[in-house]
Amino acid sequence: MARYLALRVLQAVWVLWAAFTISFVVLYLLPADPISIAADGGGAGTPVDKAAIAELQARYGLDRPLWEQYWTALGHAVRGDLGHSIGTGQPVTGAIGDALPATLGLAGLALLFATVGGVTLAFAATYTRRPWLRTVLQALPSLGVSVPTFWTGLLLLQLFSFQWRLAPAFGGHGFAGTVLPALTLALPIGAVIAQVLAAGLESTWRQPFVDVALAKGGSRWWVQRKHVLRPASVPTFTIAGVLIGNMLAGSVVVETVFARQGVGRLTQTAVLAQDIPVVQGIVLLTSAVFVTVNLAVDLIYPLLDPRIAARARRAVAPEKTNDKVGGTAEGVAIHG
């Protein structure tokens, strides 16, 4: 386990370095100048003093060779210093820290809605014995995945905010102000959970141990909860990293539609302004969340399906047996 964790930590470091390097190269290859964009904050195209532009470029180190900028930024990032925003001058860690709580609250509520809705839909689609109802329920996840997130948000705004006035339209706080954005963000994620979990449940229902459990007198509902759910949920956990990525990407659209402040809105602003330090900080945050979630999923696998741990023990068992008897050929000669 220690060796496995060390290997995964090295892989995580590699992913973070690759994300930092790729984002650095891509942002610096863009034709626009972030200093000029920041100086013309109003977007009116007003000419800016070239001396002031040169001073700002020297302050942020943008007048140095590209390789020197890269090594300087990488060295600071290793020490936890992500630099300062070109647009606002605020430390990047402070800007992300201010925006993160709102996004975490939105993502947490959306994940709750997506999990409850997706699991309920998958259970209903595989539990029912009526073919027409099963067909209808299995078609709903595909519909949820295909609907654009911004269209869902606009539809919920029209119904619950403008017509029925049950929730604030823009910039709301607390549960009432978060429920509509969370539902918008949860719909595609819950649809993916329902698709993958339903496929896993159907496949697991065809396994021999399920027939044994039913033959022993277990009810269909009890067998599905006690014997089918755990092994069937392994594929769902496998795509956890993808779901987290979709949630972070969807937060950009959701926070824009509902005029909420958060990491998604900060990402949109930083990308439009080509604010390189802020964009790189958000990329590193997303990469760190991704590798952490995938590591946690790998550690949870044996708890969900004991067959995974059993296969790992069988793979190690022959080596231990050979060590005890002094090797296969020698062991046969000694103990034969």
C-alpha cells in the first residue's frame, strides 16, 4: 500500500506539472497582450501610454525571455506562490480563496441533488418489471445529458423566478439562492450517474450470485440493496474524476447565467482578460482536485467489491509461496 501511494503521489505531481506547463505555453502563445487588456479595463480601445505598458510588463516579469518566465513561475508555484493577478493586482491564492466557498457550496448541493436523483432513477429503471416504464426511465438520462446547461438554467429562471417567484433570479445567497443553480448543474451530472449505474445494475443482476441470493428466499428489493448495489456502483465511482471535471466546467456557465460570484465566474473573467497567473492557479486547483478524487476512488474500490482485493491477493500469493519453499524447482526437490 505504501508503494502504491508513493507511485500515485508521483503521478499526481506529474499531472500537476503537465497542467501547469501546458497552460503556461498555451496562454503565452495567444496573440493578445494581457498588460494591454488590463490597462484598457473599460474595453473602449483608448490608447495607453507605452511607458506605462513597459513598466507593468517589467513589474510582472513579462519583458524577460519566455524560458526565464517559465522557470520563475514554476519555482514560485512549488513554494505555493501563484503570483498576482494582472488585472487586479490581488494575490492569486487570495482571489481563488475568496471565490472558492461559493463554488464549494454550489457544487456540494449540486452533487447531492445529482447523486440522489441519479441513484433513484437507476434503481427505478432496473427494479421495475414493466417494459414500457423501463424504456421510458432508461431514456431520461440521455435526455438529461443532451440538454445544454445554459438552456436548463434559463428555463428554471423563467419558471421558478419570473413566473412563480419562488426563488431569486440572480445573485441570491443561502439555500433559496443556490437551489436553482444547483439543480441546473446537477441535471447533466445526475444523468451520467443514472446511465452508468443503471448499466452496472443490469449487468450485476445477471451474475450467478444474484440467482443464489434469490433462491435462498431474498426479496428482489433486498437483493438489489444488499448484493447488487455495491459491485454495480464500481463503474460509477470510476468516472468520479470526469464528473468532478464536468462540475467545474459547468460552474462557469451556471455562475454566469445566475450572476453568482465563484470560481467559475473568476475563470471566465480571467480567460477573457488573459490573466495568466489566475488562469494557471485555477488550472492547478482543478488538477489537484482531479488527482485527489481519483486516488480516493482507487482506495474505495476494494470496499465496494471484495473481488478486487481478492484478485490482488491471488496475484501476490504465488510469489509468497515460492519464497517459503525456496523457489518452485528447489521447493519441489526439498519437499518432494
